[in-house]
Amino acid sequence: MIEFRKKPHWPFLLMALVFLGSCQTIDLYEKTVDIPGHAWKSNFKPSFSFTIKDTAAAYQIYLTLRHDDKYSFNNIYVRVNTLQPGADSIYTIRQDLRLANDEQGWRYSGIGMDDIWDHSLAITPTNQYFYFRKPGTYTFTIEQIMRQDPLEHVYNVGLRLIKK
């Protein structure tokens, strides 16, 4: 006669708890927008909206960017405009985001496949977090403010929000 015994579930439960406890970040939002014709014009300003419920939590905000090897600069200047819930005015910051350096090239901040490079660049300063003051829907608009217009060889731009 064959006897079936239930295996104890506690080892699996313990592994699941350890795995869940080791997670320190949660992606809350990520969206990318294609750049028409791979040439980012200064009047093309992608907009990203998301809802915040937890105002006590710390967040990090990243700009995501995809370009090819022919992109002519080792940085990108962007203006990030933020509209908070219930606000009439827009909060604006200007960022100089470094994409490459002389020693590492595009590998300085990006991951490449053939001639395409992906960057995830912190808008919040390193080791600092962003706190949302009010619950509700926030809208971020990103515009390129480089001297070259349109900015050639840029495939897409996006926004990524991570809860710490």
C-alpha cells in the first residue's frame, strides 16, 4: 500500500518570508514615451501622471533615457516640471544628467546592447529621497533644454518612481 504524507510547509514559508523581507524597494510607476523620429524637439514635453497615497514613505525618482551611439553629447540637460494635487503653480527643477565619461564611455551610467544605450538617471540627489507632501495625483513633465534642437538619436524618455 502506498502512503502519502504531507511535506511540512514551514521551509517554504520561511524562504518566502526571508525573500519578502529582503526587498527594500518597490517600483510604483514606470512609463516611457517614444520620441517621434528619434529627434527630441524642445516643444515635445512628455507628461507622466501617477497617484500617491503614502506621504510618509520615501521615494526615488528616475528619468529613463534610450539613445544610440550617434548621440553627440555625454550629458543631457532637462527641465522637470511637477504639478502637485490641488496646486495652481508648477515646481520646476533643471538637471544636468551625466550619461558618459572619458574613461567608461556610455557604460558610465548606461547599459548597452549593440549601439543602443539605456540609462536610468536619478532626479533626486544620490542617497537622498523625495517625500510627497499631499496624497493625490502628481504630474511630471520632462523637456529637453539642450542647445541642439531637435536633439537627434534619442529613442525614448520615461519616468520611474520607486518607493523605499
